[in-house]
Amino acid sequence: MVQEEVIPVVLVHGWGGSFQQTWHAPGIDALLEDVGRTVVGIDLLGHGTADKPHTPEAYGELGQWLLNTLSNESPVVDIVGFSLGALTALDALIAAPHRFRKVVLAGIGDGVFDADAGSRSQRIVDALEGVGSTDDTFSQMFVQYAHHPGNDPIALTAIMKRPSSRTLTRTELSSLPHEVLVVIGEKDFAAPADSLAAAFPNGSLAVLKNTDHFATTESFAFIDALLGHLAHG
């Protein structure tokens, strides 16, 4: 009997993280392997072991960068993205839907449809460049993450200043037949995510109680939802 090939699971972290910090440290990669999945860990451009350009233009096409990075992997993969990783995975999904089967988008919400969502990013950039208000606790959290050991604050600032992506529309997501699970913390600044999940014909939503953005990938409820969605290759 010919054994059916198991589709790999690609794990993509968020801004200021890495595969090691976001997926390996809490054991998510090991849990997926325990249920028979093959894991492909990605360090996004500007993070971890990847190159760290200091110009915003270098980060203008992260979705295409991800597709190029996955070019030597299986023709079809499942993908899990958190925050910036989820935005990158979504861009790649729209550009090359044939490359993906099941999708998990965590830490992003209905703001992907908002053409005026740039003000929050500008607050973060101001804080990273030392010209923001020190009383802005939201943006100062990003400053702390940028200076974690192994991070390159200049590269991470450049990512925040990357050329603006076009605003997504619900219509273009409505043509994607993939099983998409959107996961958002109840206290995530990116919440709500109801409209994002509903835009996919086969979309579903998991809301993590009492969970903020940065605690998402360490939440037991997130891990349960992830495994439930991806357990079978």
C-alpha cells in the first residue's frame, strides 16, 4: 500500500519574534509532530536567522518573499501565521491560493479591511524612533520587544515603515475555498475578527477568553484550536 504523503505545516511568527521563540519554546512544533505532522519553521525577513535589511523597501512584498522561501517545500502546505506572520500568510494565500490547503490566521482582525489603520503603526514607529510619547504604553510595548536579545531594532523599525500594503476587500477573500481558522484574543488590540472570518466561504472563528495579543500563541485554547484544525494531514 502506498502511504499518503503528509502535507507539511508552515509556522510563521509575528513582528519581533522568531520560530524559536513563538513556536518552539512553547512546544507547538513538537505537539504537531506528535500528531504526525511535519513542521516547517520560518524566520521572517528581518527576524531570527533570516537576513535583516535596514531599508523599508526591502519588506514591501513579504507575501512573495514567503512564497519564494517555500519554493523548495511541498507543492501544497498548511500554514499558521501569527500577527505579522498572519498578514504575510494572507498575502501569500491571495497571491498563490494553489499553494495552500488549511490556514490558521491568529492575531489579526477586521482591521485588515480598514484603509485608515495606519495611525497605530505610526505611533509604533514614533516610539521605536524615540519621538513618541513615553506615556503611550501600547507603542512602548513594541519598543521593549524590539530590544529583546537577538533582535535588530533598526530592521524591525524598517518593517513597520514598509511601503503600505493595499487594503484587502471581502470580495477577494470570498473566492478562497480554503478551510481558514481565524483566532483572536478577547483582549487583543486587533479584535474583533468576526468580519474577517466571515469573509472566507469556509472560515471559522475562535475567540480566546481573557487573552491579549502577545499571549496568543502561548494560550492553551489557541493550541487546542490549532491542533483541532490541523491534526490530520
